[in-house]
Amino acid sequence: MNIAIIGASGTIGRRITEEALRRGHEVTAVLRNPNRMDTEHERLKKAEADVMDPSSLEKAIQGHDAVISAFGPKFGQEEELLAAARTIVEGTRRGGVSRLLIAGGAGSLIADSGVPLMDTPEFPEEIRPLARAHADAYEIYKECDLEWTYVSPAAIIEPGRRTGQFRIGMDRLVTDESGSSRISVEDYAVAIIDELDDPQFVKSRFTVAY
């Protein structure tokens, strides 16, 4: 499959790119600055595009079978997430691609207490604005006419091992027997490419955790 990955140079985007290449896909890394990504592979191309400019995204995305967005703003620039969501939807549509997968946030997942994770007392206050921005961006994707899938990570996601073993949920936070919710970036990437290869959650959200 020929896929375009927006934000391929980030922590999550790199792992998604590596997983896609591992499975034999043709990948175009869509980056504001292609020089930031030093990965080289015979099936990897790099395209320059601004995630805030639908015309440049349209050009970079044309001819692909699917788009994966791993775009994530810096702390303090949460408003970019909403603008990017609108632009990604428009650029993907204008580029003639119907399939869109989004590496999203976990804050809007429902915790065991019955409220969104981002509204629980233990949720870090400094991350709350970003979590709310992800939740608002999720609403934008839900309303679009593309074949979208929104993939929420566990409450804690960090670099680690690729095991290929995890549990899948829908709108509720997945926790283990001790109440912990974790996933490695590598296994999160596995889950996203699994969905690309064998769609199970078109026009819906799912989440993964150990």
C-alpha cells in the first residue's frame, strides 16, 4: 500500500513509519522540514508540506491509498491541533484520498469513574489543555466524510519494546489488573498499521493498552 504519514519525524510518527516499512508498504513522509528526518529506506520518500496549508498537503497526498496523521503540537501551541485537524481533512479530501487514520489523544477516553480521563483529579494539570485540544480535534474528525479511524493510546505512552501484544478497547480507557494504562510507542504503531492493513474501526475510535 502507498501511504502518506504526516508528522513522520516525531516520536510517534517515526515508529509508525518504521512499522509501515517493516510490513512492505511504500511510505511518503510528509514534513514541514524533510531535513529533520534522517531515516533512509528504498521504500521511503520525503515530501515537504505545511500541515496548516491544505494546498501543500493536497499536493503531497495525491496518489496515495491512505493518510496517517501523527501531527502533534508543542506544549503551549494547542490551538494548532484544531487548525491542523481541519486542514488535514481538507487536504486529504482534495488530494483524492478517502482513508485517514489519526494518532490521537487519550484524554477523552472514559475512565473507570465514568468521566473523561482528562477530567479526573489525578490527571496532570499541565497536560489538560493539550488533552482538551485533542478531544476537540476528535470531534472534527468525527464529523468529516472520510473513512477515518481515530486511535487513542493508553494513558501513558512512551518508547519501549515492540511486542505486538496488547488489548483493544473503544471509548473506555483500557487498564490492567492494577489499574495502570500503558502502551509503548512501538506497539501503538503496530496497532495503527494493523488497522491500516485490516480495517476494523472505520468511522470510529479505538484504543490500545497492555
